Amino acid sequence: MKQVNELYTQTELANKIGVSKGTLSKWLNKNNVSPEIEKGNKKLYKETIIKEYKQAKKADKEEKRASFSTIEYLKNELAKKQAEIDRLNKKLDEKDKQINDYAGQFAKLADQAQQLNLADKPQLVHSGKVVSNEKMETKQETMKNTDETSEKKANKQSWLKKLFKN
């Protein structure tokens, strides 16, 4: 029977674990595992190294899985959301530009419509007087009404002034 405390070389341990000698050597250096005995150029280790290596690898896998499932997942989601925000902001800027362009075009069209409306009217306005013969009477009536309204306002003001002067 094999003894429990049998000693193995790095190559033998690597074969039993199922990894390369270089991988095992890196793990031994990283974890500061020292050999039990050194015979010449050979370093001999206990069989318990196999269990320690497997436990360490299992713990590393669980740690990676746990960190990915929480922190990494949230970081990835945050990056996706930030990319979405950037894309939406870019679209918003494009829409703002379109709205400004449409507003400018609308203003031009409104100016053109106003100019066309004035050009289509048969009357021309010169310093408050209407030149058209057809509308002359209407304009005179409007001016009379305006004068009457002004006189009424003046009478009210004078009546109020009279009241407060006394």
C-alpha cells in the first residue's frame, strides 16, 4: 500500500492533477508553497498539495463567478444604459436642429405670405390714408367712429378732473 505521506516531484503532481508542470509551478510560487525535501535538483512535495490546489482552483472559480454575476453584470448594464443615453441625446440634438430649421422655414413662409397678402389687396396705404376709391367711404366712417370715441374719453377725463379739482 501507498503511504499517505508519500513525496512527489512537480511533474508527478502535475500529472495527477491534470495540469502542466508550468501551471503547477506558477501556483506553487504564487502561494509560497515550499518543498518538503530537496534531493539534488529535485523538489519533493507532499500529496496534500493536490487537495490544496483543487480547493484553491474551486475557490477561484466561485469567486470569478460571483464577481461576474454581481459587479461585472452591473458594470455591463451600466455601460449599456450609458450608451443608450448617449444615443438618445444625439437623436435629441438632431431633432432640435430639425425644429430650428423648420422654424426658420416657417418664418420665411410667413413673411412671404404676408407680402403676398399685401400685394393682392387693391388698396395701398400711404401715411394712414386709403388710396382705393371703393374703400374710401369705409375708411372715412372708421375715422369718424374713432374721433367720437376719442371725444368721449376726453369728456370723461375732463369730468373726472372737474370732480377732483373741486
